[in-house]
Amino acid sequence: MSALPDDLEAAIADLKKQKNAVLLAHYYQDADIQDVADYLGDSLQLAQAAKKTEAAVICFAGVHFMAETAKILNPDRVVIVPDLEAGCSLADGCPGDRFSAWRAQHPDAVSVSYINCSAEVKAASDYICTSSNAEKIIRAIPEDKEILFAPDKNLGRYLMQKTGRKMRLWQGSCVVHETFSERRLVGLRERYPDAKIIAHPECEEPILKMAEFVGSTTALLKFTISDPGKQYIVMTEDGILHQMRKASPDKEFISGPPQQNSCACNECPFMKKNTMEKVYLALRDLEPRIEMDPVLRERARVPIDRMLALS
Ligand code: 13P
Ligand code: SF4
């Protein structure tokens, strides 16, 4: 393997031009990757950007289910990822066969699945949602229909409270958001009495109860821009703090506290598998690629298109 260039940022910019490639990055990526991305966003914004792009190559700096969604929406384009091993605990905790068996037990129910799931689960779902449009999607389902919501039980419970709809929940969770400590958050609130607590709906109920604002990654960012406050305790993955600090340099952002002081548990170990080096190599070699069975891909597209039409 030839040596890596000293200036990875410039080399990535050159490769993007050479290969007619676009770099999409989630807010949970490392700051250096965020800074070289063409589109930065939450799960919904990135799916929308993937649908719109006319680039020949999509390099997706996020996790596997996000790149898979980009491929489902762009079967004729090359979709590459920096690291194929960048998975997600929510997607891993909901295997397609077990999900289909669950659905089969409730044949009259409508199933809404969070985008953090595999193509197999998407293909067996009626609707996909993200954290920014989930409430709207749930409200669009006729009142007399039972709803199966997978795979995030925390987002599901939050939506039940918001919409008043009873739903059957798959018992999955995000390894990052479920490790925030309520006890340590109480301590932080005492230390920063003027700080506002803001949280992603993947967090557990006691954390959401303490939050003044709950929303998707983008909604949290927008809140910190428009809100007159000066200090925020941010209960989601640490990567988003980079954009919050850039957008509001006069405000203070405090990372949400994990269970133990010593761990970096508020960083997603899957998202953080991606590095600038791997982004460079993926663009240079046009691999690893997302490849999918065409039948599965077409079936998985149906509930994603329904979501995009409602968003
Ligand atoms: P959003 O991008 O919808 O905020 O979801 C966060 C997340 O956990 C992505 O994996
Ligand atoms: Fe999955 Fe949680 Fe990582 Fe998002 S933060 S990719 S939900 S493990």
C-alpha cells in the first residue's frame, strides 16, 4: 500500500473531484470528517441528500444502515463506506428473521421501524421513520390500527407519551444513549444550575424527564442556535458538540455524563470506526462498497419512500 498523503484534507478534496464523489457525514463523526463533508446532517437529512445527489459516487461517513439506505435510494450509483464494520447496536439487536416472526404474530398491525435497522427489517416494515419525523409518521397512521414499533424501545416509549398512541415495542436500545447516568446528570445540574439539559429521544426515560428539550440531532443543534440560553448539557453522542460550538461560539456545551468518569461511552464506537485515513482510502480505491440483493433492495425501498413522502 502506498504511503498516505500528509495533507489528508486536500487529498480527499482532490479525490472527490476526480471521482465525481460526494461525501455525506453524520453529526456523530469526528470533527475532522465533519469539516471535509459536502453534506452534514442527521439521519433524515442524509437520506434526503442521498436521494437528491447526482454524484457518481456516494461516500457515506456514518454507520452501515445509513449507507445501505443511500444504496437503496441510489441503486445505480457506487456507495462506499470508510469501514464496513461500522454497525449499530439497534440494528444488530433486531435480526430480520426474528422481526418477521414478531410481525407474523400481529398480522393486522401496522409496523413502523426506526431507520436504525437492517434492510431485511426495512423490507418487512410498512413505514420507516427517523427521530425527526417519527411523531408525524405515527400520527399519520389511522387511530384504529395497532402499531408495532421497532427497534428502539426508548424512542417508542417517548412517542407513545407524545402522541398518546399505544404501541407494541421491540425491546432494543442504543448502547450510547442508554449509558448516560441519571445520578451523574443530577450532579452536573447542581454544578451548572443555569445550564439547560437537552436530550436525544434514544435516551432512557429518567433522562428525558429531566430534559427541557428533546429532539433529533438536528433539532438539538437548531435549539441551541435559537434559544437565548448560554449553557447546555447535551445528552447525545459527543460528535454534535463540534457543530454546536461552531454555530454558537459564545455558548458553553457540556457533554452528557456516562456511568463512569473514565469511559468515552458518550462516543458511538461504531461511528468512531471511521477516520480521515479510511475516508481517503475509500475514495481512492472506491471500496468497501455497499452491495445488495436487488429484490431485497426494492422491497426495502417501499417504506423508505413512504417516509420521504411524509417528511
Ligand atoms: P438522528 O440522526 O436521527 O438524530 O439519530 C441519531 C442516531 O443515533 C443515528 O444513529
Ligand atoms: Fe446506533 Fe446508537 Fe451508534 Fe446511533 S449512536 S449508530 S443508534 S449505536
